[in-house]
Amino acid sequence: MTDDLKSNMLARRYVVRGRVQGVGFRWFVDYEARKLGLAGWVRNNLDGCVELLAIGTEQQLAALKAKLKQGPRAARVDDVWENPAEVIQGLTTFRIEGAW
């Protein structure tokens, strides 16, 4: 990755609410994020939401947010919260984290 590309990297934290646990949402996010070339992680939270951190360009993050609003077939997405986050140096792949 060039220094120019690294300087364009942004990080966003998303919290997705609705029927998003037990419907394959984390695997859906993992697939879409990898397809877009994003780094980060996704996990279930105790309150029933799904939380994720994504690192990429403005365009990559916008494409992911559109996918989050859609969700997998069995899900019902009620809300997607987005907040800026810090880019984590050295995080170069996307992964599914433990349930909590």
C-alpha cells in the first residue's frame, strides 16, 4: 500500500440495530467487507446489536454502509449508527470477533 493510499484511509464504527443476531449478519458483513477490501472486525453485542469497525476509503465505507442498511435476507435493519474512529495501524484484514 502506498503512503498516498494509507493517508486516505478512514475508520468508522457502526452499530446496527434490529433483528441482526441469529440471522447470519456477521458473516454477511465479513463477506461484504472483504469483497470491498476493508480491514476491521464485526461482533455481536450483549444488547442485541451488531457492532463493527471498518477501515478503508470514503468510497469503500459508503458502499459498506449501504450494505449494512440492506442486511442479509433474514435480517431486519432498523437503524445504522455511524461514528468516526481511529485507524488501527497494522490491521489489514477483516475478521469476525467473538460473540461478546
